[in-house]
Amino acid sequence: MTKTLKKEYLPGGAKRQELLDSVPDYLLKPGATQNIKHDFCLSFLKMTETEYLEALNKATSGGVEAWAN
């Protein structure tokens, strides 16, 4: 049995932002290589490359807000 993401966490879902906000913490945790985490985010969480790169940026340097303002 394979697990699937609930509809509310898919793009356009009510809890999508909640999921996207939790990804930077996931990316910082040890355990898997960065390419495995990248594949998980794009394949299972259905993130776009832009969403992934924004999460990675938040995880490593505090996010876009740090230099945009």
C-alpha cells in the first residue's frame, strides 16, 4: 500500500501553506541526502522547483525577506 498526500495539502489545498512552511525544517534535519530530499519534495509533496528553492533558501539563510527589504 502506498501512501498519498491528502487533498488539502496538494497545490491549491487549504493546508498547502502549512505544508510549505514546514519544509525548511525538514531540509535542515540530518538523515537523508539533499538529492533524496529534493526528490521527495518534488515527487511526493508535489512542490514546484520554485517552491523547493524558496524552502531551501529559508532553511539556509533565512529566506527571501532578508534581502528583499
